[in-house]
Amino acid sequence: MDTIPGSETVPAHLLDAFLAYERAVVEDDLDALDAWFAPGPETMRGDDAGLLVGHDAIRDFRALRGGVSARVIERIEHRALAADVALIVSTSRFLAGGRGLQTQVWTKTGDAWRITAAHVSPRPRAFDRAVWRTVGDPLFQGAWNGPLAGLTVAVKDLFAIKGYRIGAGNPAYLASVRPETSTAPAVSDLLRGGASLRGIARTDEFAYSIAGDNAHYGTPPNGAVPGALPGGSSSGPASAVATGQADVGLATDTAGSIRVPASYQGLWGLRTTHGLVPRQGLLPLAQSFDTVGWLTRDGATLQRVVDWCLSYDGSESTENVFGESDAGLPGRLVVPYEVLEAAEPDTRAAFDALLDRLGLAVERVSIGDLAGFHEPFRIVQGAEAWRNNGDWIREHPGATGAAVAERFRAAALITAGAEAAARAALVPLKERVEALVRDAVLILPTVPGPAPMRTSDGSRVDSVRTATLRMTTPVAVAGIPAVTVPLLTVPARLGAAPVGVCLASRAGTDIALVRLARELATILENA
């Protein structure tokens, strides 16, 4: 690399530092890379996934990246910004094809040069394999006219699409099933409305997770917080929407699989009334709780989708959704204090501040001990998951990732008696929630806090999972609609991060619920 065009303009000690750093990049020498980046909270690194601030955040990201493809530096441009500060811009050629660009600010401290800011423009890629299974431009063209014309859709890999196999986030399963002979109604509805299918997006294996990682295809990026988990099991559609690769994510929600990734990535997400959207052509996880829904970047797009897919013909109405609206949503807002107690302190503080800004009277109510309902929910969900997938799991030992395999092992041990007892134990929660939403709308934080880092240890992820399920399962048990809106911002390791606010109302009020959420968001925008 001593004959790189432009290198003759770089001071010798700085050129040596740059070339040594480049060798560390290619060799994925994490210790050396840590040393080349300046210590402290102000060091920055950015790329197409977002901005990382602070040496520790950059180090954590690098540990997950797994190195870069072999490349050769083709050109260097150097500019002195000050006596001990220099700008280096270099272009690289990847041996596997494609080019990239690196921009770095180097600062000299004592006798050593260190990077204090860097931006990387990676080589273009056809698609992110962690986000997409199959993608096109479009994969399927929808109707040329219609209320959804112009929108692109990422479909979770659980829905039947004619001519394609359902993959369920597992390559062995994908290889073992036949192509579908028809398309799921939930997909067809979007196509008839004018939306086009952008592609089939990844899911956590068999939708049996809420973290968003996948042992086979990798972890999709979090479009709001680089280096954080994306949330699952609708991780692929959520990441596709959050990163602008699709406008709508068609997904499912069993115990929070729409609401969790929406909250983690700053999206709008609707879990529809249980059974309202047809589930034909959908690979189930647990039919007692599975339902269909959508993810979008804004409320207006979500409104377009629900107005069409739920056959609402009164979208020109300007009535306030509080009070006596055509959908009949009540004017009371209530928050279960047990859910607030499950949230992290920063989330509770942000939620209380939000209620103050809205200026709305919100009553605190009880829905019972969430910990007491968590285990019965897990048992019912596991029993149904095993009935749906147990035969395949037995026939394909070792085919799933470790975390999902452990859940199926536990599910296989659930007896009929344990399942019956668990169903009975969930009845009081269902009745309590249904009673509350007869004359009130629930409002609560969607999840305990911001998305955990991808580098979080297993115990941290497990504790977040438990707290999250305690907050998300009451709505699932009651089978009522719930919309999550990115209204909260809380501090996190990488800076400010989104947390959703969830609104839930009685069965069948899905469209009015979205309208209410949009109204609350408008109040905040104008506050």
C-alpha cells in the first residue's frame, strides 16, 4: 500500500498510522482497532446504519460486525485541518466487487495519531440478507390504482404467497415444505388496494421470540438505534420499514411481535382484534393469541392501510374520536399501574411527562399481578406451538437455534392438565381487561424500555423478555386491538432511543383506535 495514489501528501507518521489501522480492519483485529480510535465519549463513527457516539459504543458495534470483506485502498486524499488535526478520505476496492469510501478525522495526542471521527460508505449491496429472504422491485405488482397505490410491503415469512415456500425463519423448514398454491388473504388485500409486494422479510424462527435475532440469517439492523436488537418476531418487516426499504410491514402479533419491534425502532404498529383479519395461509404459532397487523413509519400510512383492509368507508369523517364518535370509543383513559411498575424508571418518567403534556385525565387501575399471568400464558402458548410444530421439530433435531430449541423442549413437556389449568388461570385477566375497555381506552408504555444492545448478555436479554411479556400479554389474552405509537424518548447507552406508547380498546374498534392515536400524536406535535 506504499504506492497508493495520494499517499505522498500524507505526513509519514500519519500515513503509517492510517495503513496500520487499515491492516487491523482487514484482519478484524479488535484490540488494535480499539486502540486506533480515540478514547472518550466524543469519538464518533457513522455509516449507512446510523451514528455511534463514544469509544465504548463503537467498540461494542465492532465486536458484532465480524470484519469486512478483503479490500485494497486505491486512493488517499489528505487535508491538514490544524497543526495536529488531519482529514483523510480514501477509496477502497473490494476483491469480491464493489467500492467503498472512508472519511476519517485524525488527531495527534502526544506522539500518537488517533481517529476521533469516521464515516464509512460501504459498497452497495443488493439486499440485506438479515432483513430479506426474497426481494424484488417489486416482487409482485399490486393493482395500478387504489387507495394503497404507491406503497411497498414487506411480508413476514409466515404468510403464503403463491409460488413461494413459507420459510418461518429456518432454512431446514424452508427446504422441507412445498411452494404455496395460493396467496394468503392478508397479502391479497394489500395487493388489491394498490400496494406492491417488495419482498418476503425475515422472522425469528417460527415466530417464537421477541428479540429479533436469528441464528441462521443474522440479526436485522435496528433502524432507530444502531447496535441494538430490532425486536421480534416481526424483525424483518420492522427493519425494512424503519430503514426505508418498504412502506408497510405485514406481520403477526402473538405476545407482542408487532408492538415490540415497533417500539424498539420508532414505528407505528397495530395488532388487530383477534380473528378480525383472516388468518388463512398463515403459519400459526399459537392460535389462541395469533393475530395479523401492520407496521408503518407514520400514522397517516397506517390509517390508509386499516381503512382499506378493514373495509372502513367513513374515512372522510372529521369527528373527534373522543366522546360520541361513529366508532363509539369512550372518552376515558386508564393506565394499569402494574404495567407501569414493570417499566424501567426512565420509561415511567417519560410516560408521566407525556401525560402531563397531553393534559388529559388518566385514571390508574389494577389488572392483577402480571407475574401470576405470565406463566399460564407461556404454558398455553407453548402447548399450541408444540401442537403446530412439534412433529417437524422431532423430525429435524438440531435444526433450530439454541434459544428457540429450548423453548420447544419446554413446550414438549406441557401436559393436557397443565394446559387446561393455565387456560383457566388466564380467564380473570381476560375478563378484567374486557371489563375495563367497555368504557375506557387503555394507555400504557408498550415495552419496559429501549431496545437492548445486541451485545447484551443472555441474562439481560432474558430479564427484558420476561418484563416485556408481562406488559404485552394482557392485550393478547383479551384479544383486543392495540396500537403502538413512537411518543416516548428515553436515554440509552447509544443516546436517545424510542419507546412506544400503546393504546388498546374493545374488540372491533381498530380503526377508531388508530384515529385516536393520530389525534394524540397531533396534540403533542402542536403542544
